[in-house]
Amino acid sequence: MKTRVLIKEGEYRLSKAGVMNADVDAEALYCFLKKCDKVVLFLMKEEEADKETEKAYFELIAERASRIPLQHITGRQAFMGFDFKVNPDVLIPRPETEVLVTEAAKLLREERKTVAGQRRQSRGGLFKIFSTPPTQEVLDLCCGSGAIGISLAKICEDISVTATDISDAALALAKENAKANRTEIEFLQGDLFEALRDTGKGKRVRSYDLIISNPPYIRTNLIALLQEEVKDHEPLQALDGGKDGLDYYRRIVADAHLYLKEGGWLMFEIGNDQGEDLRKMIMETERFTTPEVIRDLAGRDRVVKCRKV
């Protein structure tokens, strides 16, 4: 059987099983099997696939047809141009979350330029070594695979990232990803800000320039309606945001000011119908500037950011 025919059959089987983007996944699984990219695949489509390859390929197709996520079969997911290991212990990084990281990186760079400019002015342009801004401290809450914090550490100059998660299994994987991507991240286990407390004295140990989070935000009663790949194979703990999907936002917003430096920033990823509710929640605290709601490329609310006053 020619390679192109084999892949077409794989696409048919996936489509019949109700898999979205069956054509994309059929090609991706063949590339994974043969350890090649799409360019090489294009060049070999007219080649005959041997029986061993056919058997192995259709086994992968059967796995995907059972609605196991493609990323759990391959064990990998690209995010912000970097490679991350994933498994059922963590939420698979989504392209939508790249909006959050992009906005955070832009903010950190602008803040750095502003501070550097202020320092140079205050010193009359002399002694440039002393005008270098201090390291920016970033806290990534509910870090999961580590994709957000690791990506920021890769693309932003001179930042220090602390990442927390309640799941030991998630943190173990995040540590692997940090090492593979050659980043130095401090990982702490605990429920949101509890991970930062000195267990002996119950005191805060640090304040941050930016707190960023993509917390669980799916309404409990909507989880059963999610795709099988999500509801059956991704961790419920990383999905369930409570009755209205806002439980984690409430907890983070209530305490974030205690862990932010003066003028520090708070940024969230949100569901596309949660922007107004979260904006009102933040404004009621009177501890932050009026929140800005940022949309993704599809025009849907995706990120909320505000600053401590």
C-alpha cells in the first residue's frame, strides 16, 4: 500500500470515529511513527509502506479513534515555539494560551524599558551598570506542564520564575520540561498561594512583579459536554472551576495583592464569557486598576490584566 493511501485510510477511520481534524491527525501519527516531518512525508507519499509499518500505523490510528488525545499518543505538544512533554497528569497546552504568554512578555519588556529609562534619567545617563533594572519576579499559579512560566523564562530577559501547582505529578513533569528547555524555574507544591508560605511560621516569603495564571475555569455542569478527549483524558482538577467557573479567580483575586509588589501586575486566561464577571470581581476589591480584557485572534475574550494600586 502506498503511503498516501495508507494515510488516507487512517484519515477515514478517524473521521468515522468522530475525530476532529482527522486529516491532520492522520498525517501527524504517520510522522510520529516514522520520526519525520511533513516535508519528508510529502516526498515519500508515493513510496510503498511495508506490512510492519501498516500494522504499527493502524494501531496508532486505533488509539486515536478511541479518542485518546493525539498529544498523549505522541507525548509532545508545541507551545510558543518550544517543545513540551505532556501526559494525562496535566492539561495539554492550548494555542489560545499563547495569547496570555505573549501579552505577559510584552508587559514585562515594557516595564523593563520604563524602569531602565527612569534610572538613566535619575543618574544623568552615567554609570550605566547601575541603571540596569533588577530581575523581574514572576509567579505562575496552577502551572501544570510548566508551559507558561517556562516560555516566559525563554523569551524574556532577566526574569525569575516561581511556578506552583497542587499536583505533585504535574510538578514532576513541569520540572522535566524546564530541564529539557534549559530554564531555571523554582517549583513549589501547594494549593495556590499556600505553596509560598513558610510552613514553620505561616508567613509570605516573597512578592512579585507579575502573577500569571491559567486556572481551572470550566463550569462544573459543562464538563460532561466537553469533547471526549478532554473530559475523559485530561485531569478534572485542571478543568473544574466550580458552579460558575470562577472559584479559582475568586481565591486568587482575594489574596493576590498580598503577593504583588507595588504596581505589580495580575494576569489571567479566561473563558470567552467570563471577562465581564472577572472585571467586576476585580474592581470590587478596590485594590487594582480597572481591568483590561484582551481578545484572542478569533475575537473572543481571552486575557484579563490589571495592576495593583
